[in-house]
Amino acid sequence: MNALFLTIAMLTSSITLFDFSAGLNLDRWAVVNDGVMGGLSKGALEITGEGHGRFSGTVSLENYGGFTSIRYAVADIAVNEGSKIQLSIKGDGKDYQFRVKHKARDYQSYITTFSTTGAWETIEIPLIDLYPSWRGQKLDMPNFDRSSINEFTFLIANKRNETFELLIDKVVLVP
């Protein structure tokens, strides 16, 4: 009976994937700039004095660049058909992408674009709404229909030279 209760509780409880205010370190985060393809964009991730993650930098279109991202690897986290991601963020009025992967070795990511308002807000993203993409191209595959995720990413790529700042409080999986 305890195992059944635990399983039901896990299916109905939110799972915090990362909470910057919890004083966690950034060891499992990686910055990926377009320099992997010759670009000159520069992004960085740090924890602010107020306990928020700050993803900031510059996006450059020079040398066929145009993006920067931060990526976080998690152990396989089970998801349900109706699972959603909640982002507690404060943007700068720009658009960002949120991406997940079922397995880090998969070439495709499942993505959506969200807009920010300049104020603290909670953005809710149903996983089923994430579409498959690889190198900026939408793939002819179903939207996210996997049973788990093991990586998520924030990316900025608005096809213009710009500076940016996205403050992140936490990322939560809601079953």
C-alpha cells in the first residue's frame, strides 16, 4: 500500500527540476554558444545576489552565428501525457526558446518559443505542444510524446544582433 501511495503521490506532485534560489551550484549547466559553428555570440549563466539564475550576453549574426543557450542535464524524469513545464522567469521583452530532450544523444530537441514581458511571470508549457526541431528546422515527426526527459535548454535566437537578460527562478515539472 505504501508503494501505491508513493506512486500516486509522484504522479500528482510537482517536481522541481531546478531552483536557483535553493543555493544549488551550476555544475550541471552548460553554456552552448554558436561558436560551435563559427559564430561570435556569447552567453553566460550566473546566480545573482537575489538568488536567481541570470542568463545574459550578446547574440551576434557575424560568421553565420545567431544563438546562445544554457543546457541542464537531469536524471531521467518520468512524464505523463498531460505533463507541463512551469517556468518562473523575468525576461527583457524578448523571445526565447525552451527545449527538452528525451535522451541527450537524440539529435532532435522538442521546442517552443515564449515571449517575455519584462516582469516576473509564470509560463506554463504543455510538453505535448513541443515540436521536434534540429538545427532550426522543424522535423516531420510527432510532437513530444515520450515517457521521460533528461535535458532542458533555454535558447535565444531572434535573427538579430542583440543583448539579452533572462532571470530564472525555477523550472518545475507538473504532472
